[in-house]
Amino acid sequence: MAAALPPNQARCALLIPFISDIFNVRPCLWQLKVAEALLNGDRDVLCVAGTGMGKTLTFWMPLLFRVDGIQVIVTPLNMLGKQNAASLGKAGIRAIAINSETATPANFYVSCCRVSPLHQQTSPHLDRTGQGWTGVPG
């Protein structure tokens, strides 16, 4: 499989406002590169960034480009999981913080037929062949 092209200025120019409109945060180039690596899924991704640098946004961005995807984000604190779920909910993305109180069979059930209104709008997306972002000039 060919390696994905790194995001260039033209792609970033289109992705940045799209992501900023949804999350109210402007992503940096390194965050876009990490999100693209996660979306390509053909290797492990290691991201090292200090506290408060924006790692969480890199975990959230792939949710915008995988309409039928499920993403598990492990957090060290229950409160951080709850904050993530609340913030994603404000962005129109269904999320739940699973902990000892919420780990029920109903919360582990996933409906394959639901499409959120967020995903009904036109947006750039990941090419299923793993060649990188599509719908974005580049």
C-alpha cells in the first residue's frame, strides 16, 4: 500500500475552517498529520505532546471523516472521559464515557444504521484506499 501524502497547504486551507467550525478550535499542522495517520490505519501512531498542547483534538478529528466508524479513546480520569463526551456532544457527535457506572450492555450496543446530521453535510473525507484526504485539492 502506498504511503499517504502528508497534508499540504491547499488541503490544510480547506480542512482548518471545516474542523474549526465544528470544534471551535483551530487545528495545527501537526494535529492534522496525526489525524491523517490515524485515519490511514495502516500502522501504529505515536504522538508525543505536552499537557495542554491539543492531543485530544487529534483523537476527535477522525470522527468527522468516518461516518460509520467507532473510536475508543482511553483516558486516565473518569472526569476527563465525561468532559470529552460532553464536548463531542456539543459538536453533534454521539459519545459516551464508559466507566464502572455506565458499563451496561445497552451502552455497548451500536446501531449500524444511524447517521448523525453532522455527517449529512458536504465534507472532505478519507479515501477508503488509504491514499489520504479526498474531496480536498492537493
